[in-house]
Amino acid sequence: MAHPVSEHDDIDTRIFAEQIAMVYQLTPHTLAMSMIGSTLILFALWSLAPPALLLSWYVLHHLVTLLRYLLIRSYRRARPVPAAAPLRARRFVIGTSAAGLIGRTVFGSGALALRNRCAPTLVQHASISMRLPGVRMRNDPRLRKERRVIAHSAG
């Protein structure tokens, strides 16, 4: 027997859908900054790291970024109903995780190919610069305002 959807569940679903919509809305700027940052890192590390490693990372980074952008375009075209938010959230997390893994393989603590050839501070700066767009998104005033509205609606 199907359980009736309570008004509280409906509100929670709509709030979650709005959160996911906000993430999709704010991400294109982050993707653009990531593309610029990765290009700067490519040039900065070109003479210090194996070119094949850098080019592989750069192409893979841009491929994942393109796929994430296409996911955003798909989301905008679909205009999903609130009930589809969990699926859209999972897809977003998969894309973000893939982008993070690419950065960690080259600039993370296990990135021996770069750490053995570059000054540690240079690798640390490159790693930090790849994380800054995400920090900027988390601190976006529009997102903080949205969090307050969501918290107030849920309470």
C-alpha cells in the first residue's frame, strides 16, 4: 500500500531540489575558473615536470570539466521536477569527485611524479590554486543567503 506524501516531506523535497538547483546554477563560474587555473598551472610547471604527465592531466581535466558542463546544460534543459533532485545530486557528486581525483593524482600527497621533480612549495601552491574555485563557491554570498532561506523554511 502506498504511503501518502506528507506536507513536510513535500517541503523537504522542494528544499532539496532548490539546493541542487543552486549548485547547478553556481557551478559554471567555478568550471571556468578551473579551466583558467589549470592552464596557468600547465604553463607554470611546464619546465619542472614531465610534459607527458602534465599534458595527460590537462587533457583529462578539461574532458571532465566539459562533461560536467554538459551535465549542467542537460539539467537546465530538463528542468527536472523536485522528485528528480536525488538523481541530479548523485550525478553532480560523481562529476565533482572525478574532478577532485584528477587533481589529487597529480598534485595530491601521492603525486610522486611531481614531488620528486618540483620544489614542494610549488606543488603546494598548484594544489591550493586548484581548490580555490570550490572555496569561492562555498563562500558565495548568494549561496549563504539561500542557506538561510532554506534553514528558515525547514525550521
